[in-house]
Amino acid sequence: MIREVDNRINRKRVYFLFFLFIAAFILIIYKLVSIQYLYASKYKTYADFQHMEEFVINSKRGKILDRNEVELATSLIEKTVYANPKLVISPEKEARALSEILESDPVELESKLSNKELGFVYIKRQISSETADLISQLNLPGIYIQNENKRYYPQDEIASSIIGFTGIDNNGLSGIELEYEKVLRGVDGKYLIEKDVYGKIIPGSNNNYIAPLDGGDIVLTIDSQVQYIMQQKLAEVAEAYKAEHAIAVVMNPKTGEIYAMGSYPGFSLDNYQDYETSLYKNLGISFTYEPGSTFKIVNISSAIESGSIGPEQSFNLPPSIKVGDKIIKEIFRTYNINYTTGEIIKYSSNIGAVTSALAMGKQVFYESIKRFGFGEVTGIDLPGEEPGLIYNYKQWPSSMIGALAIGQSISVTPLQLVRAACVIANGGYLVTPYIVKEIRLPNDKIEYPAKKEDVKIISTETASAVKDMMLECVKDGTGTRAQIEGVNVCGKTGTAQKSNKSGIGYTEGRVITSFLGFAPYENPQVAVLIVVDEPQGAENEIWGGTVAAPIFKDIMSFSLKRLRFYSSEEVS
């Protein structure tokens, strides 16, 4: 009886051990299946992290050059210190040693080196080779040095708002650096190495290397010498008249190439962080304003082209005119006068401009303004371009056409306005401005940015007639201070009241003076616009013809010589 009881107990023990063995076997099988199949990629990632290390090999960012191969932006090799905290043996000691060389806070460094959850952390970026050598000599576990590209701008403030700048990670943040980021940046390479349990490289291991692909070079249409002189002259006029801004655009009226574009005040590209962010804007494409009398060339061109007035027509003009609920006056004249169409431009007659616009009517005038490209971006290959604003004629109040006739109640950019002048200069074609001449890729392939086809928007005869009027404006009208000896210059002055920030009404004493023109008359090669925002001075001294025209003259004269459209003997 006792033996049977013992046998039953023994059998239970055997069964228990058998089932325990089966359970353990199933658990082992499950773990093996989990490791080998279910979570294989996870454990492989862990193993690779411990066994392999990936080093990024930075591609070299492409250069930005002017039209004559002058370097405007380039990259130099700097050193960067980083750490793998998992491999750091003594965070406190290593932080203290690094802080003495890098002149950094040892407490902050120790915090970085103590974070064992991280496999990578920057210690200090873009240091000198000499400093990097000192750190390498310490042979600190888990501390590494790698090459990194740092952007430099040899011409500093020249064309800063066009070129733009990069961040510490070498990515474009504004201007050409941003617009052509994919071309300039290239593709980073990488180097995979095998390590032993102590984190040391295994000699003779099968390391994988993928070479970086360097970025392409961008060649601009900008001439750095013209840009330099233009920026100097803008600084002179802005400081002389204590203006808020001074802006200029220099452009080829036939091709749309931008020779120079900029504003004052500017900023240094190598130290852009030290300047207000508002200065980063390219005001040539983003500053919107009411153009004033420079817009009269659009008005008169439109009226002639539509047949509403004739190029030789004579008008008897009163000193004021009522349009809707607004009365528009001449600035100086208090009597009736007879003016031809050309004299409306030559003497910048407000009443003559309003009379021409009324002859067209709302719809014709509006449609012509749109054909000149106002109210939409020009399509230049730069970021941040504003479209300006022109309301549909169906929304115009009764006084709107009178305001538009003299360049009010419309918002334009400097580039849009100089582009309109190019229509007159080139015989009636609306060109698309561009600033990138060519793209040079690492494989020696050269690409040329696609250009939009020029659009004929007014006849050659209309363009020629208005060109003659602009010539007379400089010869014996409001633009005489833009005259250049030996060169026939065409131009138009502008003095516009500046609207209040609320957009309603105007403030006395706040004006924008401008001069718009091109040369030489016989075969226009350069178009220039000068805009001076809120110049200060005696009321009878602040005009487009007195403030902006002399600067136009200096920039135009230098541009013609520099670009070899006239010899130095012909242009004094």
C-alpha cells in the first residue's frame, strides 16, 4: 500500500518535471524564434550600433560666382568635435580637459558626456585645425574630430540680400543659398567601420565607403563691381538725406539679366546674426510702394497703344481736375496751359496724366496695367518676391482711375517698375528678369536656367514714342540732373506721397523719391531704378529729380563703362 502511494508520488514528480522541461523547451524555442525571426531587425540594429559606426562625410557646398568668376560665396574646411557618451569613461575628467582647450563651461560639457542614452552629441562645431590637434593629442575615449564645411563670403556685404546665407548645418536660409539649395549642397557621403567591444576599429575589417557628391557652382548675372558702386551710392544718398531706405536695380532691358540689385542699410554675410532680421530682405523684390510719377510712362504708353490719345496730341490742361469725389492738382501751376503728350511726361503733369487715363476708361487702363506685369510676381529666380497689388477695375471707386493715373492706389516693387521701363527701352517686350546665368555641376555639365519667352505687349511705334518723351524729360524736363556727357539718357522722375501704415490717407512730409531710366537712347543696354524712401530736407528740395536723379547718373555712367557699352572716353 505504501509502495503504491510512493509510486504515485514519483509518477507525479516525473510528470511535473516532464511538463517543466517541455515548458522550458517551448520558452527556449520561442526566444530563438523571436530573436531569429520576430525581432530580428531590432536585435540586428542593436548589434550594428555596438559593432558598427557610421561617419558622415560632408559634401562640399558649391560656390556662388559673379558673371566675371569673382567668388561671392565659398566653403572652407573646419573641424568639429563630437562625442559618443556611451564610450566616454570619465565624463568629469574629460569635460574638464576639453573645457580648458575649448574655453567652454565644464559643467555643460559634463552633462553632455554623461548622457549614456545618446550615441552622438556635438561638443563644439567649426573650430580651428590647431585647436582640433590639441584635442586629438589628449586621446580621450569617446571623443572624435571630423571635418565640416564652413561658409565664407569673400565680398562680405556685396549683394548680401541676393546671395543669402547658410546656417551652421550648411543649409541655405535665404537668397540664392536657399533658392538653389539642392544644387549647392550636394549629397553627403558616409563611412561604415567595424568596432570591437572596446569601441576600437578592427584592422582589416570590411569597411564600406560611399563618396560624397559635391555641390554645383552657381554663376550669377551680377557684376560685383557695378554692385559695389551701386551700394556705395545708395549709402551716400541715404546718409545725406537721412532716408529710411535707398534701393536700386540695374538690369539689361533686352535680356532681363540683373547686373546689380540691393538696398541700404545692408548687412554682413559673415556676421549676419548681428543684424536685425528685417535687413535680410531683398527690397528690390519685396519692398512695395506707390510709384508716383514714374508710373506715368505706363499710363501714357497704355493710352497711346489703345488709341485713346495720340503721341503728338495737344491738350489744354487746367491747374486742377475733379475725379469722383477727389480733386487732383498740379504742384506748382495755377493756370491753364497747352501741353503735348510728350510734355506731359517731360514736365510730369498730373492733370495731363489723369486726362489720358480718363480717355482710356477703367477697363482698358486696368487691362494694360496687368499686361505690364503689375499685380503678379515677375518670376525672378529668388525667394521672397512680392506681387504688389492692383484691384480689379470692377471694384474701383469713381476716383480710383485718377489716383492710378499719377501712380497712387497701386502697390509695386522696384523690380516690377524697372521691368516696365524695359518694355519702352526694348521696343515693346515684357521680359522675365533673371539672376542665375548658369549652373555648373560636378560632372562638368553646364545647365542654363529655363527662360520664359518675351511677350510683346505694346507696339514698337508706341515704345519709340514714349522713349522719345523720356529722352526730352532728361534733356530739358524734370530729369536734367540725370544727364551724362556724351550719352543720350532716357528717364522719368517720381515724387510720391507715402501712405499711412493704416493704408488710409497720406502723411505730410513723408515721400518716396525715385528716378527710372535707361541708356543709351539709340540702343538701350542698361536700365536703372533708384528709390529713396523718406528722404529728409527742405520741402522744395526733396524731389525725384534732385534726390534720386544724381545717384542714377553715377550708377548708370559707371555701369555703361564697366559693361563696355561705351568707352571711358565717351562716358565721363
